[in-house]
Amino acid sequence: MFQQLISGLSAAVAYGVVGAVLMALGYVLVDLATPGKLRDLIWVHRNANAAILLVSGLLGVGIILTTAIAASSDQLVLGLVGTLSYGVLGLILMGLSFLLIDAFTPGKLGDELATPTIHPGTWVSAAAHVVIATIIAAAIW
């Protein structure tokens, strides 16, 4: 019983580290997409556009990781590699969706994210992130 607890706690820590790394990478990607520093936009300027986009990316990563962990085998290393792989794929596809939306719409979406009023394009990009994550989750399952 104690051995199972230690094994489960170890797995939780390992998956938690993978999740934290992927969320940090997602933060960096959103920071690159927005002009200025993301931390200043959200915490100093209280910019809702930047916050909505970041939240959608974090939710997307969470959806993918949760599904990958639930579907992983009892082999911890294989499960971690799969979780990391699906998470990176999700970040890449979410980044591509941002670029595609930006390419097919007027103006620069990154610039609009830095404006103080909520821009509808933010919601479109945020929804795309969640949909992409859900599709990846369904493919995993």
C-alpha cells in the first residue's frame, strides 16, 4: 500500500513538472504574439485581451495534458513522453491557429491584443485554442 502511494505521488510530481513546463512554454508563445511584455499587459495594465488569450492557451494545455495523462499506460516514462509530445503538438497547433486568424483578418491581431478595449478577434482566437485542444484530446482518447 505504501509503495503504491509513493509510486502515485512520484508520477503526480513528474506529470506536474511536464505540465508546468508546457504552461510556461505556452506563456512564452503568447508573450511573443503580443507587443510589449505580457506580464505588464495583464498585471499592470489589466488588459483583458491578453488575459483572455493566455487563459485560453492554459486551458488548452490543461485539456490536452489531462486527457494524455488519463489515456497513458502504466509505464511512467512512456506516459510522460506521450504527454509531453501531445502538449507540444497542441502548442504548435494553437500558435498556427493564431497566425492563420491573423493572416486572414484585417489588421494585426497581436496589436489588437494590446488595446485596452476587448477586441472580438481575441475571443475568436481563444475559441480556436480550446477547440484545437478538444480535438487533440479526442484524438488521444
